[in-house]
Amino acid sequence: MSLLKEKLQQILPAQAEDLKNFAKEYGEKVIGEVTIGQAFGGMRGIKGLVCDTSEVPADKGLIIRGTPISEITDKLPEEIFWLLLTGTLPNAEELADLQSDLKSREDVPQYVWDVIDTMPADSHPMTLFNTSLLIMQRESKFAKAYSDGIKKSEYWAYTLEDALDIIAKVPSIAAYIYRKKYADGKRIATDKTADWGTNYVKMLGLEDSKGDFSKVMNLYLTCLSDHEGGNVSSFAASTIGSALSDLYYTLSGGLNGLAGPLHGLAVQECLKWILETMEKFGGTPSLEELEKFTWDTLNSGQVVPGYGHAVLRVTDPRFTAFLEAGRKYCPEDPVFQTVDKVFEVVPKVLQTISKINNPWPNVDASSGCLFYHYGLKEFDYYTVIFSVSRVLGISAQTIINRAYGMPLTRPKSMPSAKFKKEVGA
């Protein structure tokens, strides 16, 4: 038995029992109210989900299991996965055991490569990635065990098995999609000695002689792994998983939401704006030029991509982590320099506009320029990298939900006419 499974067997039953008793004792306690604005505004701010893996306070940003993301940006994605599940970081032995377990599961079924090879050449990278996850559903250990009649208390253990199988394979699949779409179409074999993120970079086949790109990739995979339960991909996945769909179905469905322009495509929109700005000024603009261009953008009815967030009211700490990485690894890169200058100018401009609640940047404002620096310039692929990272968080949330015995998600909906009747309109 793996050390991770052994640890979860020790802690999850007690946690599940505690929450069961809590819900029973306080089940009638009112914790909020729902306004018409919230009902018609995408349920923004309604407290109706349970997510123990992470939270995003408006004044702090991402906190994973009680630890601010800014304090763990030096950790590997594998360590973050352990943290998401157990609430503690792994020690050296536990990390080595988890990495060894993942290495033993890396082999991707041949039929996955065959399907990717037979799909239309102009298929979107996200279509290729999500299709690859979905067709592997036949490998689900949870689905087979459920069919065989396992106990409800064992659901989480078989979901963990599916999660480890998927996490082990997605770097190979994502890397081959990149090679197929944008390179010579040849697969690069996994490196059995490399960590998860470094192995991914090696299989992409891009230059990384100093290992800096691998460090940036691990930073990205760590920072984007989880973001509480209410974002589109996590919420969609949670709803699908609540029906006891196995993790292959759950991830494929949730990550389809990540492909939407209002969720996972923000990073490429931000980088596109930066490149258009540089094109306009023939390179990195001055601070004065940027200030004028920002006002021109706002006065034309447009927004500055990457500034503002649905939840946060401070600078996204993940933005700060990428900005610091850029200053360390590519300070002379003109695209990064432009991103750095935009951060110096745009918040000051936005703060002068009273109706803007959050003038601060989110993670997407800085992450794309680092991919661009290392030669990964195909915008359509960026969401696949996001998906590889988010597989960690969605998998962890699904395992925890199964351990807690969370019920089918089924909120109440009403026709708009009934809402009008409720308020006498």
C-alpha cells in the first residue's frame, strides 16, 4: 500500500464522521441569504459549497489547506497534491513514495495515441486533451469496483486509484498533443528520473538547458492546481462527480468548462494585449506611453486584460510569484519588461475610477509571458497546461467529497416570473 493511501485511511474516516455530526447538529443554522442580484448574477458570493482543499479570501488570495500560496511556491506539484489531500506537506520519504507510485503508472494505452493520431489535424488542443481523458474511462478502477458492489466507505480509495493513474499519464498526453500540433509529431519518452513538471517540459521538447523552464513550469502547475470549489471547472466537475461519475468523466466535463473564454482563456487574452501594445509602440513602451494607452483602452470601452478578479480585491499572490520568477529568470526579455511596466502603471490608473472595485492584477496577467519567453508561443495550447495543473485540484476535491459522503448536487431553480412574484415586481 502506498504511503499516501495509508495516510488517508488514517485521517479521512474521522474527518468524515466529524462533518456528518456537524451537519446533523447545525443543519438548520442559517449562514446567509440570497438576493435577486445573486440569483441573476451567476450565484456570485452565495455560500453553498463545501471545499476543504483550498479557499480564496478576497483580501488574501489562494490558501491551500491553511497555507497561503505565497509560502509554498517552491514546492513541487506532487507535494501540493499530497497537501491538498492530507492537509500537510509530505516528508522526503512520502514524496519519494508518491513519485515512485506515479512513475509506475505513466504508461499510456496505445489506443489513446491512435485516437489522437486519427482526429482532424485542426482539432483544438483542448479537444484532443479532453477526448484523451474521456476515452480512457474504460480504465476506471472506481467504475469497475462500483459495478462489483463496493461499500460507500471505499469510494474514495478507488477514486484515489483513478486519480493517481490519470495524474501519472496527463503530462505524456499533453506533451504529445503539443508535439502533434506544433512540432514534428514524434513522441518523447518519459524521463523516469525527473519530477512531474520537469518530465512534462522534457516531453514538450523545448529548450531548457539551464532547467529554468522546468522551474517555471513547476511553479505554474503548483499555483494553478486548485482555487476553491466555485470556479467553473471545479464546480462543474464537483457537480458531475456528485452523481458518482468516475474521475475520467468528472475531469473531462470539468475541464471542458476550463476551455471557455471566461475561464481558462484569460491568459492568452492578456498576453495578446501585451504583444499588441508592444507592436503599437515598436517594442517595450515607456511608462508615459503606457499610461496614455491605458486611458485610450478604457475610454474606447475596453478593459485591460488581466486586471480585476471575480473574487480577489488584492494583487493575486500567484501574479506576484510569476512576476518574481520573471525578474529572476528573464529580466531582459522585452515582453516580460512590458508586463512589469503595465503592473507599475495600470493599477494607478484604475484606482482613479470610482466604479472599479479591484484595480489589481490576477494570475493571468503575468504567467503567459513566461511561457512565451521559453518558446511556447502557441496560445491555443495554454489552456492544456492549465488543465494539467487543475487535474490535481479537481482530483483531490473529488477524493475528499467521496470520503465525506457528499450528496448529489441539486440546487433549486425557478422561472424568472417566480422571482418577480417573490419581490412583488
